[in-house]
Amino acid sequence: MSKLSIQEEKELVSFIKDWLKSHGFTQKDLANELNIKSSRTSEIILKMKELYKKGGMFNIAKNLIKIEQKWLNNIKNNYRKIKQTPPYSQLDIDSLVNQINQDTSK
């Protein structure tokens, strides 16, 4: 494949920054997913250029989609873990009732 044009590179950087911000992730998170050591924009762009050479903009999009799906699955799994809090035991309920009684009798 040919090289990314300067305009395409600028648009890609802008897109990636907006994309990361919209999902609440950082360049460091992206660098980890891309298996690069530095989270600097220049290093991320080098990786994007490498992906572009191997399959064009389609290859970049495919890789970013995989990363996004992984992040969304992790968020969904973390939500399930948080949502599945264990029910109160009888001791917890007794303690709460006692606390309520103490608070209301003041």
C-alpha cells in the first residue's frame, strides 16, 4: 500500500483522540493494546502507518474495532461483577435496623 498522506494522518490523529476521549481511555491504553512501548502520538502514528502498509485504512479500522470491542466487553464484564453484589446477611440487616432505630430515636 502507499503511504498515508499528511492530511489523512492529521485526520487519523484527530479521530483517534476523539475516539479515545469518547470512550474514556487514554493514549497509554491504546499503546498497550497496540503493543507499543510509548504512548506518544508519534509512536502511535508509526504503528498506524505500519497497519496502513499492511492493508490500508481498512486494516487500521479493523484493528481499532477489535480494540474497541475488547474495551466494551471489559466494561460489560466489570459492570456485571459490580452489579452482582452479595445480598445482605441477617447480621447486616439486624445491624442496619439497630442503626435506623438509634437514628430515629434521637
